Amino acid sequence: MSQDDRITGRFDVPPEHSDRRLDQAVAALMPEHSRSRLQGWIKSGELTVNGERRKPRDRVIMGDTIEVSAEPEAQVSWEPEAIDLDIIYEDEHLIVINKPAGLVVHPAAGHRDGTLVNALLHHAPDVENLPRAGVVHRLDKETSGIMVVARSLVAHTALVDQLQNRTMGREYDAIINGTLTGGGMVDEPIGRHPTQRKRMAVVPDGKPALTHYRIAERFPAHTHVTCRLESGRTHQIRVHMAHIRHPLLGDPVYGGRLKLPPGTTPELTEALRQFRRQALHARRLTLHHPTLGEDMTWEAPWPDDMVRLVETLRLAATEQASGA
């Protein structure tokens, strides 16, 4: 397959797909394309059998020749913008990005421009032919760190499958309020808050969500934890940590008002007041490359604001321990 000027392909129906409906056969033979896209090509005549137009329900038999020559259709209508991207890795199928805090991923009401997608459309215009411009998972606006974007239909299908099958590894660093005695997991369903529609919450009829967490470093009134997701619900780590009464430091939605613990130094007080986003960073990403056939891992270094925050927490802990 290629996706230069047109999407083209030619293959013969193998024995295992003989006597299947045309739309079912091509869905199995061309899994990088959605069923709706394939049906559109069949109906438009851009996908033929033995040089003839067919209907999606028509049967194919072993040895039939399926050919496709289709014009890529833009899947998005957003505008490209020259916005700098911190690209960790890039090839013809993937773009791995270290997203800064404050950058919105998708255009939406109130954020029609200045987003990661606008930047992607400028950097790699071909992603306009992919659903949601190749973005298969998101980070919240104020969450920093690593995320992967598909640059081809093959990669898009493969990445979506890995996310659905929970084989893509995603690890986060978070600074939470309070101290934990040990690691654990939160296995609680997440859905829309019943009365506050802009918030998510643990609700009985929510979608399954599982977060593993372990302690990386303790401070007198805060804890640095690493989190590993087995699902990807909206605000999952933020909701789960708040659910166990240890919301993320600085979280404006789930953290409540800032509470200064007793004995807080002036330097730490200032640092806590100045940190006005959730202290969450997507540090590590592992996936199976869709064409190279190997597992690949990338890491994104902490942003400066989290580095300064943890350094101040450590200094305050040292001073408190020494009785200074």
C-alpha cells in the first residue's frame, strides 16, 4: 500500500476469505482502513473486483483480484500553524512528542487554534488524512509529557488496537497531597460527574478504569508516586488519586483549595502557591512499532517547574528533619 498521491493496492482473494462478502473480505485484507472508508470506496467504484464495480454485500471467491485506487480524503478541517514541537522520535509512521504543560491537544470550543493538532498539521500535513489528525490518545492541557501520534493509517490502526488491548505501556510521575504508606492500585469505574458535567468521577455506571501506583519518594506532607495505566479514561489519574483522598498537588479541579501543612518553610509555601497546575507528567511510553515489529520505549524528562517543585520539597524535608 502507498499513500503518496493516491491510496493504491492490488491483491488476490486468498482461500480463507473465499465466499465472504466483499466488505468483510477487504476489511480483513486491509485492516489499516476503517470499514466505513472501505465501503465508501466500494460504492464510489474506487475499489473494484476483477476490474468491475461491486456492491458491499456481493460475494468474492478465491482468486478474485481486488484493486483500489482512491483519493485520500481530509479527515479534519483544522488549520495548520507554525508552532514549535519537541519531537523525541519520528519516522514515516510515528511521531513521539514531549508535550509542554499549557498546550491543548485538540481544537475545540474556546481553543480553535494554538493546539497540538494545529502544530501537527503544519509539521506533517499528511496527518489531515487520518482520523483526529493521527492523535490516538490525549494528555490534559496542563499535563506535560510524552505522547505518540500516528502518521499513517497502518500506524493509526495498530496504535488504537494496542490501546484497546492494553498493550501500550504508559507511566506517569505525580506529586500528590499527603503521605502514603505503600503502593497499590485503584480499580474503580470512571464516568461523568452526575451534577458537574465538566468533571469526571468514580461512578457505578462508569467505564472500567485501573491505575497502579507506587511510591518513588516521600516528603513530610507530599508523595512522589509513579502511576501505570491499564486503561485510558479522561482525567483517570487525577480522579483516582482524589478518590483515595490524595489528590494531585496543584490540581485546580480535583484538588480543592491549597492547604499548607504545619511547619512549611517560606520557600515551600511560595513554591506550592506558584504551582498552579496538576503535578502530573507522562514520563515513559512503550509500544510495539507497527511496521518494524519491535517494542520501542521513550522517556520525556521532567519540565522545569516540576524539577523546581521537587527540589524545594526535598530541601524543606531536609530542613525539617534537621530541626532548622
